[in-house]
Amino acid sequence: MADHSIMSQVEVLSVMDTGRRRRWTEEEKFRIIEESYAARRRAAATVRHYEISRSLLTGWRREAREGLLAAADSPRN
């Protein structure tokens, strides 16, 4: 019987974390919110354009209505 030694190879992968977390200024949030209200069904297009989740936009809209965003002078429904 042949003697085969199995040598495992370990490959080290170097991962560069570019991060998906982005920081939005309140002015940017307000601009995105206004864009999402521009027309019917615009919210879906807005979240795709900025690559944000629908729930994030909904949260920003709620904050604007409640006056929690500094740039939110005229909250919408």
C-alpha cells in the first residue's frame, strides 16, 4: 500500500474592509427625503439611487416629521 501523506495547505486571505456604513449629514438626509416625496413611487427609486434601505428612508422621514432633523423646516406626512 502506498504511503501518501496529506499535507493541508492553509491559504491566508487578506480582506480589505472598505465598509458599507456611510455617514450622511443632516442636509443630505433632508435632500434625500425631499427627493423621495417629489412624485408618486419616487421613494423606491430614491432608495435604489442612493443604495439605502427602505426602512432607513422611512426612519429619516419620521425624524423629519418629528422635527428631529436640523434641516427639516417643513415636515411632510
